[in-house]
Amino acid sequence: MSSSQTAHATLHYGDGEFAVLKPGRFVTCAVSGKTIPLETLRYWSVSHQEAYAGPGEAFQRLGQVA
């Protein structure tokens, strides 16, 4: 496997889409620390530029910063 297939990706999170800045297979949830494969990434914050494993983690984080 190449390093990009096992590496942590660096993304720029936009409205409804993200751009890959550094290729990789996954990102890490900012709340739980869980690994999120890019193909399943659905939740992130544009303003905080961080990813979330699911809706629970996203709501938890938004509740902390609101």
C-alpha cells in the first residue's frame, strides 16, 4: 500500500464539500478521536475546520462553542 492509502489526510472544509490539501485515506474526529474514512465523511465545521464522526459529535461540539 502507498503511504497516501494509509495516511491521515489534510482537508479544507467548505459549504457542502471539502478539498483535499494532502492526500490520505482518513481524518480524525475532533470530538471523539475516531478515524473517519474520507468516503464516509459527512459532518464537519467550516468555521472550525474540523471533522466529526457523526451527528452526535457535531452537535456536541457545536454545543461547546455556542
